[in-house]
Amino acid sequence: MKNFLILTASIGALSAAAPAFGADLARQPVQVKAPPLPVAAPIIDWSGYYIGVNGGWGTSRNCWDFNGVTPEGCHNSTGGTIGGQIGYRWHIFNMVYGIEGQGNWADFSGSNVSAAFPADTIGTKTDAFGLLTGHIGYAFNAVLLYAKGGAAVTSNTYHVNSVATGTEIAKDNDVRWGGALGAGAEVSLAPSWSAGVEYTHVFMQRSNVSFPAAVAADRIHQDVDLITARLNYKFGPGFAK
């Protein structure tokens, strides 16, 4: 009888404690899985050889002086251009250094009526140019801003035509050397591909151009402004190790 009373009391105590125990379980915090840590953006490495294409627009300012003394006036030769470039870059911390060679076909044409000889039209056509430049820039990871400077060469054809008939009176051509300064911005699109835009000013030395058929000569000054879009492919890894 004594054991039965003890068992009955134990069952009663457990029954009274059960609701409180259940309430404690209900108040337990729900374990939520922590969100994954953000993945850091890859660091772009601009080092390595690259090759690419470019295209855009240019204008060549040409001023003629008959026999180097008498001004005949100036004209802008404008048109399109397309070409390619090849180079190498060194990426050191955030600084990027490089060297690049560029060659372009061009179609810059223009003319004006000679101020010294109103019966004549003088004109200039630039059909090609080349650049050999050094680059220095700063990389904001996937964005590269840079300046450039170096040597330039242009291929030009000069002509004198009759205003009345349009008949060619004289023609000559030359290849002249000068300097180039410019700046650009480039964006990494993928590990090996990048695209950008670039401005370049080319300042050429004055050149004496002879026209044997007309038994005359002109001293011609030339400056060229170029705006091109570029697409490059870089060989080697695109991300820093």
C-alpha cells in the first residue's frame, strides 16, 4: 500500500510539471543558418601582351605657305579610320606602365581655295598613320585610366586643282614624322577582353612639298586629332594571383 501511494504521488508530480516543461521547450530560439559570407571581387591584372583593333574618326589641320612665305590658307581633312594595335603592360601595385605600336588606315580629306592663287584649290589627303607610344596609368581594379606619348608618322597626298574645271594641276606625297600625346580609359569585360576609348593629338613637323609639274613648292604644317574606340585581347591570366 505504501509503494502504491508513492507511485501515485510521483505520477501526479510528473503530470503537474509536464505543462511547464513544454512551455520551456516552446520558448527555445529557432536556429537559423547564417548567410554565406560575401565573395570578394576578383582583382584584375593588366599585365601581359595584348593585341586589338580600333576604329573612329580623325581630323587633320593643314596650313600651306607658298614657297614657305606666302600663306595659301588652311583646311581640315576629316574622315574615318580603322586599324590595330599591339603592346605590353606591366601592372605594379595600382600603377600600369606599357608600350604600344599602332597602325591605321585613314581617309582624311579636305581642301580650300588658295588665298594666294584664287584660281587654284589646294587639298590634303591623309591615308595612313602610325604611333609608337609609352603609356602610364592608374588601375581602379577593372577600370584603367592612362596617358600616352611618343612618336607618330603620317602618309599624305597633296594636290592642286583648277577651281574652274576641277582638273588636277599638280600632285605630290610625303611621309612625315612627329610626336603624339593622348589619354584613354579602358574597362575589363572578361579575364582576357577589354574595351575603351582614346583621344590622341598628333603634331607633325613642317615639311616642304614640291610640285614639279607646277614648278612650285609649299611649306605645309599639319596637326591631327583622333578619337577611337578600342577592343583588346590580353594573353595570359586576367586575374592577379
